Amino acid sequence: MMTDHEGGQGPYRPCPEDTGSVAVPEELALLTEKLARNTHEVWALGRFRQGWTYGPVRDDGRLQTPCMVPYEDLPEEEKEYDRRTALETIRLILKLGYKILPPDEN
């Protein structure tokens, strides 16, 4: 049985915060890449725990995906997906009024 939100057919309409006007300082670019890498690692660990392994093409039945590789070995479009997720996270944090400060370099 399909519920209202499954398959994109129900009343659910995504409505993320509008972060388009949030400027991200250049010094946060390195943080964005670190967050993107960690986003992939968290995703891969979750898949690994579900029994997924590497496969040359995605095969849901065999639990295989070509994305079960280190971040640096991902195709650029997959890295960009993780970067967008990271960047939107940073933008929302800044929009909500939080400050992101680099660690002390002492």
C-alpha cells in the first residue's frame, strides 16, 4: 500500500530554507570539502552495514553500487552531490545566525 508521501504522488512538497542569499566566506571552502568527504563516508558506512558492496553498476537486488569507493575515487558528479549537501548545510548554519570559526592555529 502506498502512503501519501511515497513515490512523490502525495501532498508532501519539499520546502527547504532559502539559503540562496547567504554568502559563504572563502575560508569555508576547505570545510565544505571536508564535510562533503565525511558525508560520503557516512553514507558508505550505512550502506556497508546494510550489506552493500562495490559493483560496476548499481544493482539494488544484489546490493551493489559503483559508489562504494573512497571519496577521491568517486565520479565528479557524485562528489558534487556531496559538496552541494555540505554547502547547503553551511549556508543554513550561517542563516540561522551561528558562526563557524576555524580552530586555533597555536
